Amino acid sequence: MDFYFNRFEDRRPPEPLPHSRLIELIWQTLALMMLLLGARYLLWRWTDSLNWDALWFAIPLVIAETCAYFGLILFTLNLWKVKDYPLRAPPARTSECVGSAGSEDDRPISVDIFIATYNEDEELVRLSIRDAKAVRYPHPIDVKVHILDDGRRDTMRAVAEEEGVNYISRDNNVGFKAGNLRNAMEQTSGDFIVICDADTRPFPTMLERTLGYFRDPDVAFVQTPHWFYDLPEGERLKDWMGRKFGGVGSAVGGAVERIFGEIRIGEDPFVNDPQLFFDVIQRRRNAYNAAFCCGAGSIHRREAVMFVALRAYADAIAHATGDAKSRIAKLVRRRADPAAQALARWQAAQAEELTPYKFHVSEDIYTTIVLHQDRERRWKSVLHPHVESKMLSPQDLLSWSIQRFKYAGGSLDIFFHDNPVTAKGLSLGQRLMYLTTFWSYMGALWNLVFLLAPIVYLMTSVAPVSAYTGDFFDRALPFLIVTELAIMFGTWGISGYKGKVSYMASFPISLQALWAVVRKQKIKFPVTPKDRQDGHYLHLVWPQLALMIGTFAAFCWAATALWLGFGNYTLGGLIANGLWGLNNILGMSIMVRAALWRPTEEEAG
Amino acid sequence: MNWKEGFRRGRSHLLMAAILAIAGSIVVRMEDDALRQETGKAPPQSITDKLPASLK
């Protein structure tokens, strides 16, 4: 079948970022300088810089700066050092993976590969099945591939039969993907479970390079990095300029590239590349045993998944008993009868279901939190740095927005309703890493202040600081410059600009998710479309467009006012806020361009 | 990864640092000149300039 991604089949994933002790030392030194300079700057901001004539503006901005600085501390802790788990030889038998206590049932390992699908093209799923069947292993073990079809499609069943793999379905869609996985777990028995989405295509090396981690009996799951092999590569600047402006354009583009290195126009328009998230953020959480599961491309020890199920089951029964106890206590005004409690437990046990994956939009993070919380078992989570599968990226802004909203809403829902930061059982490092995740989504609030601040100055000539003099720049510039350099070394080998502006520009999605969670609205589970949707999506980026237009208009207004001599504008203030506004406009423009993006004929196939 | 490639991939940070340094210096000079014209005296260059003479 002719898919748009057929032409990308030969692409190979990048190797994990090499670890250099020297680079890490430079990063750590600069990071300490950054935090010290930041503390100095903020101390001055709070004590000596506020514009007392405009506290309505000065206070929100300084609070936003403080929140962002706290996020920077968390991010620094996250990136502090690389500590990979050692790769170990793939085990052959169960006794090699269960520790000394449980080695009585010694037999070859068995693995279930789950491919969850709902409404994706059957031929797309067929590709995933074929790649799953091609997974190799150096020992004779039992590997079974299962299609988990929540769409109950005869056509999907036929594909499964043609490919010789097991077909699993159910008569309802309770719990969506989590329910689908639970249903499959009830019908299978492999020691390890590989979770794949419909478009997840495992590499042959997936098992031989990951099952070795399970030689440590405390390892609950291994998450492998996601890699989107269909990202548009864009066009070299010199070629793009040559196409637009002829020979002169090509020469200018070539000259710019000679100075700054290769520049590509139209590359990864949605900033989907997850390398920063997996190869830097998640990988460095190994040092805190705090990498979390991201669903597709993860390998789970069945015992650990069942542990989560039993724990949730027990908690639900205990909770029900507590409820019953309080109801009874209210009625009789004396201590609850033990027999009544036993009855409540029994009733709850009948009513509750054993649920390996919590029915939640972020069931994978939930599962990780429950595992990390167990103080007796001390489960470990591993981020394996090598890419072991390929996937398709969201191909339009609607799909992208749905995916980001699910991530943001799911994470914030956990933060507000089951906060692991204050829950029992987690280590300090794990708490801080979960807080880092949640804080990053809360960042939309202070990002909005940073986006509005230059507009306020340019429209009103009211500055949030007492003056843009040497005092301000003496403290702000060293902090900002060292921050840029520190982050460059902290993410050495990755181009960070797009990630930074994408984070900034996606503030409406995070705010929308935050608003939904605060109002206790259920975060819905729409399946992310795997094929390209038609149309332009400017309606999805109206907040970014409004900010761009507002910033530009405010700059024109301020420049005119300065020229005509009204208001309290200064040239320095105009330049400083104009550049700040320009930075914001460039950041927002990424999302607007994404809304208008269309694949070239070549990319569309 | 060699240094050249590392700096190439991190060029946005280098560019931003350079813009901050250059633009910051220009704005400081402008604002200080404006302050000098308004007040008739030079603005303090550093924190120590603000201290009383006995503490310097």
C-alpha cells in the first residue's frame, strides 16, 4: 500500500548522545554559576528594583520570574548527570530474572508483544505486525504477537490471521487503551509484555538489547526512546534561497550556512522530535530512579504490572472500608463494628475490579508512580538510551494539539488529584523529578506573563523595573548569558531552540488543560490520528497570532510616541522591550507556520 | 561528538548570548547617557560606587 511514509523506510535513528565527562563538568560548573547569578538577580529584583509606581505590573512579573527560576532549579537537577543502567546479556530462562527467591519455575522466558489498535488503517497495523514478528533473540524463547483491536473489525481479524498472530478484542471500550491492555493481560501469560501502538514498529534488536535489564529482579519496566522516522527534513537554506531568488539567493544562503552551519527550512514543522525529552530529560532521570513510562515502546515485567493492579485493588478496598466506617460512625456515633468493616471490605472486593492499568489518560505515568511508591519492593524504572522502534509523528496541528493536550491534561490531573510529590513512599529525587514534570506544565502561567510584559511596556511606557540602567543589566545580563551557555552544554549535541520556543508557544494548550483540570472536567481520550488531516488550522493558533499582532502593533505605537515625545518612553526601553517582543514573535511564529504547513509533493509521496 | 558539531547544534544559544551581550551594552550606554543628561552627573558604574566613601 502506498503510504506517505514509505519513502522514509530507509531512515535510521540517531545514536544516543555520547557521554563526555568533560562536557558534563562544564555543564555542572556553568549550572552552578547560572543558579547563583539567578539568585543574585532575583534578590535584587525583589529588594531593589520594583517600580513602586506600577506594582500592578511589577509584582506579577517578578512572581513569574521567581516561578521560572524555581523551574530552572528543577531542570538543573534533572539534567545534572548521566547515569545509564549497564546493559547486560539477554537472559534465556526465567530463573535469570527473578532473583534467588523465585527460581523454582525455571523455563524459557515468554514475551507478549501487544499492538493496541482502534481505528487505524489495517495495512498500517500489518507493517507493525511484520516488524514485531521479525524481532530476534539469541536464545530460544517464546515470543507471541497479539493484536488488541478495540475497533472489533473483521478486517483487522483477517489481517491478524493472515499474518499468523493472535487477535484479541472485547465487546466494549471501557477504559479505552488501558482497558484494552487489561483485557489482553487477562488472556495472555507472558513473563514480559511489550506495549506498542498501532504505528509502533519494533526493531529486530528490541528484546535482545532490553531484556538484559530484567536480570535485576527489581527492574519493573524499560522505556525505550520514541523516534519519529517521518519527520520532514526540510530544505537546505542555500537551495531554498536559490529556488526563491535565483543565483544571488543561493550564494547568500551558502554564505550564511558557511558561517552558522547547515540550516534547514521547513524541518520538523511541529517540533515533534522527542530526542530532547528521551535522550536528555528522561535518560538523566535514571540517576534518581525516576524515568517514567510513556506507553509505546516500553517493556514490562508482568509481575510488576500485576503488583500495580493488586496495590490499586487493595487501596480501593481500604478506601471503601474507610467510607463505610465513617458512614457507620455517623449513624451510630460510636466506634465502627469490626464485623461491619469486614462486611464493607467484602462488598468492596466484590465491586472492585483488578485493573493493571489505571483508566486514566496518563495511565503510564500513574503506573510508574505506583511502582515508585512501594517502599518494600523498591521497583526500578529504566530509560534505555537506544531507539528500538520507529513511529509516526502527528502530521498536522490538530493531531499535534490533541496529543499535547492529553499529555498536559493527564499530567496536571495527576498533580492536582493524586499528587506524588507529597505522597508517601517516594524518594526525594523521585519527588523532585515528578515536580519538574508538573512544574513545566504550570509554566504556561508565567510564560503568558513574559509574553504580555513587553506589550504592556510598549503600550503604556510603564516599566516593571525602576529603570533600564546599568543596575538592571549588571544583574540580568550575566544571568541570562550564562543560562544560555549552561543549557547549551547541558543539552550538548541537541539543537535546543525549537524545543524552547515550542514550549513557550504551546502555552494555550497547557492553559486549556489547566483550566479543565481545575474545573474537574474529565480529560477525554481521543485517539491521535495517524494519518494527515486536511485543512489549515489557524483557528487553533489564534492566541499566538493575537500576541504576535499585539506585540508588533505595540512596538509601532511606542516608536511613534517616542518620536513625537509623549509618554515616558526611552530609547533604551524601546530597544530592550522591542527585542524581547521580537523574541516572542519569532517563538509564536513557529506555531503559526505549523498551522499553515503542508507537505511538499515529495514529502506527501 | 566533536566541538565544532556541538557548537553548531547549540548555535541558537550562542547567538542568543551574543545578542543579549551586544544589545544589553548598547541599551545600558543609552540609558546612562540619558540619565547623565537629566541629572548632570554620571550614574554609578557598580555596586561599590554606591557605597559611602568610608566603606570603599
